[in-house]
Amino acid sequence: MNRRHQFRRRTEAGVPERCLSASVKTVVTVFLAWFAMLATLPAHAQSLMELYELARGYDATYLGAVAQHDAALARAAQARAGLLPTVGLSAGAAHTRQDVSAASVNPARALNARNVGINATQPIYRPANRASFEQGKRQVGIAHALLHLAEQDLVVRVAQAYFDVLASQDSVALVRAQKNAVAEQLAFARRNFQVGTSTITDAREAQARYDLVIAQEIAADNDLQVRKLMLDQLVGRPASVPVPLAAPVVLGPLVPNDMAQLVAQADAGHPSIEQALLELDVAALEVRKAQAGHLPTLDATLGYNISDNPQGTTSTPERSRVKAVSVGVVLNMPLFAGYATENRVRESLALQEQSRARLDAARRSVAQATRAAFLGLVSGVGQVKALEAAEASSQVALDANRISYRVGVRINIDVLNAQTQLFQTKRDLALARYGVLVGYLKMRQANGMLAAEDLFAVNATLATHGRPAVDSAGPAPH
């Protein structure tokens, strides 16, 4: 009895002596875990759409993509300058000292001269400039495609961080509920040992499982804090609180539920494919620019210039003012450039083939990613249904093991294993549900159709008014 008393003193600290019924205690512990978590949170929780809007104005990666988009538009607009006239205003002043040595005279003169003029040049035929202008228009399309990709990436990153926090919250709540259930089983095993209906092994097994759950609780708390920090960093708001899923959880059907249709959509409108197509056009125009090195150029010129010589010039001693208007055309014909033009054409043709290969690679990559995302989403939906059935079966198995243990048919480790299986199933079910919601967005991203409006469908699965469900990891119909 001394050994029993020592074991009791060693284990009874922090372990409740009173024991409720199994079914009532499970519901109560889960509710208390959620209530304790909510007590430490701000009064208002944020929905997925709210946090996404915050991220649009704060996330450095997305804002950098927006700035790059604006810079690309300005850079593309520069190509238009090659087709427009250039106008320049010039002015100058000069002082000349003239000394003339001759047999009869040796005059010395100081000459001042001033000139001002305005001159304009209008390209008439410059094929390289025309090709650059067409490239600029394609660069605008590339900038739009890159910004679209950045927006899709932001949507997925916000949703992933959002549901990572919810998954960590569920893990903490379930670990704490499991801790209370194991503590109840430990107290029950100790009482049975005291009255002589069970051995010390049952109590020690329960104590070992209780200590393990304590370690799991510490790890779950740490993971939750890390996930919250990641979400806060993404949206630029401290202590952000995501709204959990509504209870019962309802996951909508896949739209469209056809892999071939999704792949066809991706090939027709994925931003990565659009970018690769435009880059191929840019490469083809670069070949035209290189070939233009063999062609002539023709410009129209217009000028108005005034020269004022108050002391005359070196050839005329009288004061003079010259006003000149000039209109003309300038033709330049390249003859030989040391084979630079020929080699530039070869380089441009090779780069065009490279762009064509990148287009093929982009199409294959997008098709593969779309198929993989679709299959992953279908698998996730199937896992949710299977885990819902497994959760119900695990609960029934736990209840049966508890009854069998109390009548002496089962041992304590059987009950502890059944408890562990139930709570592990609950955690897996919660993760699978969040994975389906994020997987839907990733599937839309994979085939290039993802937009911010797709968050409304996911946001509709959340609890209203920021009020979480009692057991967000519980079963729910589809």
C-alpha cells in the first residue's frame, strides 16, 4: 500500500478525481477547450475576404509585382517614341579673334556670333522602330499576365495561411480534449488499482499516455503561435483572428467536375501560356528588327534657324543676320557593318526557337499541374467522406472499449488506444476539410481561372458573425 500511496501522490496532481460519463465528458471537454480559446481572442474575428483585402494593401511580394507591372507598362510605352517626331531647340554664342597678316595691312578683328534654331525629324520608313513598337504592345500583355499570376498567388497564400491557423486551433482544442479524456482514464485506473480490480500497469500506462499528450499540447500551442505570426505578417495586422468553418461543415461540389474541360480551359487562357505566347511574338519581332539592319531608313526634316553676326564674319566685314528655313528628307542606306547584322539575325532566330520551346514547356507544365490539382482535390473530397465515417466508427469503438474495460473484458491500454485513434481521426478530418477548400483554389490557380471572386465561395463556408462552431472538426454532410 505504501507503493500505491506514493504512486497516487505522484500522479494525482493536476488529475481530476471525479469522472463524468464518457459521452457527456467528451462533449464538455471539447466545448470548454473552444471556450477557453475564445476567451483570449478579440471580440471581432476576420473573414477570409477581409484578410485578403488587408493583404492586397500590405503584402510586399504582391506590391512589388504591382510596381513591376507599372514599370513594364511605362517601358512598353517608350517604344512608341520611335514612330513619333523629335523636336529640338538649339542656341549658341561664339567669340572669335581674327588676326590677318598681309604685306600692306595687319588688321585684327573681334567677331561675335549668335545662333538659335528649332529642328524636327519625322521617321518615314524605319522598320526596326516599327518592330519595337509592336514589341511594346506585346510587353503590355506580358505585364498583365504577370500581374494576374501575382494576384492568383496572393489568393492561394492568404487562404493557405488562413486555414493553417484554423487547423492549428483545431489541433490545440483536440489535444486538450484528449488530455482531459486521458486524465479521466488515469483517475479511473488509479481507483480500480486502489480497490484491487486492476493492476498498477493500467495506471502507469495511463500516466505515460497523459505525459505524451502534455508534450503534444506544448507542440500544438507552439505551432499555433507560429501559424498566427505567419498570417499576421501576410496581412499586416497583429493578432488577426480567422473565422472558423460553420457547423455543420458543408463542402460544395466541384465545378466543373471534368478534368478534360479544366485542361482545355488552362490551354486557352492560363496567364503563363499567354505570357509564353506573347514572348514568342516578341522574339519573332526581334528577328524582324535584326533583319532591318539590311534595309534603308528615310526621315523627313524641318528646321528654322537664325544666325546673328553683329561684327560680321571672317569673310564679310558688315553686320549680318541670316534666317533659314529648311525642309527635306534624309535617306540612309547601310552597305557593310562587318557581318554584325548577319550574326544578330542568327542570334535572334536561335532565341525565337528558345521562346517556342518555352511555350511548349509552359503548356505541358500547366496541363500536368491542372491534372494533378484536380486529382488531389478529388482525393481530398474522398478522404473527407472516409474520415467522417472513420470518426463515427472510432467514437463507437471508444464507447465499446470503455464499457468493456469497466466490466473487465478490456484492459486500460485498449481504451487509451481507442481514444488516441478517435482524436487523431478528428485532426485528420479537420485537415482534410481545410485541404479541400485550399485545394479548390489551387485547382483554379493551376488551370489559370483563379480570381479574387473565387474566395466568396470559400468564405461562404465560414461561420457567420465571427462566431466559431463548438466542434469544427466534427462530422458534416457534403
